Amino acid sequence: MALRTALGDAAARIDHIGSTSVPGLAAKPVIDIQISVMSLEPTDSFLGPLTGMGFVYREDNPERTKRYFREPPGQPRTHVHVRQLGSFSQQFPLLFRDYLRCHTSAMTEYAAAKGRFAATFRNDRPGYVQAKDAFVWDIIRRADAWAQCTGWAPDPSDA
């Protein structure tokens, strides 16, 4: 994988996250990649390699727990989330993904909710995000209970 080659040891993990990472889950045609690094500062270890590949750094991203990049111009939609290894924000999408992969009923429930929210908030992106977030937190509570019972840990890195 090109990301692994470009980032080398700077990336402790590279994972496919988001809806497209869950087989059978309805998803927009956007690939979400999470790159886990030892520290978000300084950015030298990942900023140069990612921008060198054409990814566009979104310095204005309001989330302080990640550094965010978008796809190179003219390429398929890709969101790259760089997060600190072991942090809550890094573990959250992995747990959410793995829970949905292991619990088809929760995945189906989430897909149905996303469909309802998309129809209800067709022209209201903030409304859609807010409605979906409340549902995601409900699922993550169940996922956390599952993790505690099973001793969940993320599978090895995707790349």
C-alpha cells in the first residue's frame, strides 16, 4: 500500500474505518482511512509524506484530536484521519467498526437509521449529522459493553 510505503514507521497503524469498512453497510462513496501515530505534534512525520502524495491538509479542521486530509484533486473521495495511537478518538472508530462487523442486527439497525435521517434531513447536513451522532453514541455504548465482556482489542493494522 502506498500509504505504508510513504509513512513507514511514522504510522503505527493504518486502518480502513467508516461505513465502507463494514461489509453490507450502505455508505456514501467515501473511503475513510485512519492513520495512528505516536504523537500529533510535531506533524513532520506524516504531513510531508501525505502532502507529497497529493493529499490536501485541512488545517482549519476544528477537531483537536486529529489531523485531517482530503483526497488529491481529481481522485475518489477519501478522508484521512490522523490520530494519536491509544487515544479515545483513535479507538472509537475501530471499536464501532468491529462491533458492526460482528453484530449484523446493529449494522442493519444503523443502516436503517442512516436512511431515515438522510430522508428527513435531505437538505440539512448539520441536522443529519446531529441525528446520526445520537444514534452512533447509542451503538458505541453497546459496543463498549461488548468490548468489556469479550476483551476486545483491534485486529492487526490493515496496512
